[in-house]
Amino acid sequence: MGLLSGVLLLPLMPVRGVEWVADRLLEAAEREVYDPGTLRARLGELNRAYEAGEIGEEEFERAEEHILDLLEQPAAARPAAPADGGGTDHPYTPDHHPSPGSGS
């Protein structure tokens, strides 16, 4: 990069920094969403909520199917799990069902 282009592109550096941070946050969130340990914990919490009568059968089946679909995805199709094996303390929340590619 030449001196002139470096000076002209200098105002964009904060934008590139924010973009880099956003990319790292997205990668971490995807690893957590697709982590088999997290998915199993969500499935367990879902079963507990259903057995306690906190959610109905239709909602239970819909959420269970979604979680099982995520678990059945080939490992190559999902982001790598965190090395520390973390993420198992995040309970299932009936009002939030992230799906691959939905950006949530």
C-alpha cells in the first residue's frame, strides 16, 4: 500500500476494526449455538420445562425438532466447538429459537 492510499484510507480504519470485532463475535456466537454440549443442555431444559407444564406439547415438539436437527448436522457443516467445552450452562428459552443462517 502506497503512502497516498494509506493516508486516504486512514479514516476507514475504525470501520474495519468494528467489522473485525463483529466477525469475531459472530464466530463465537455460532460456535455456542452449534456446540453439542449446549444443544444437549437446551434439550434437557426443554424436557424439564415440558414435564413441569411450562410449555405445551406443540411448542415442545417444534423446539425439540429444531434442536435435534442442529445436533444431527454433520460436524463439517457447523462451526468448531470451543476448546474449553463451555456453553453447557445456557438454558433453553422458549421464546428464542435461533436457526442456521437466520442471523439471530
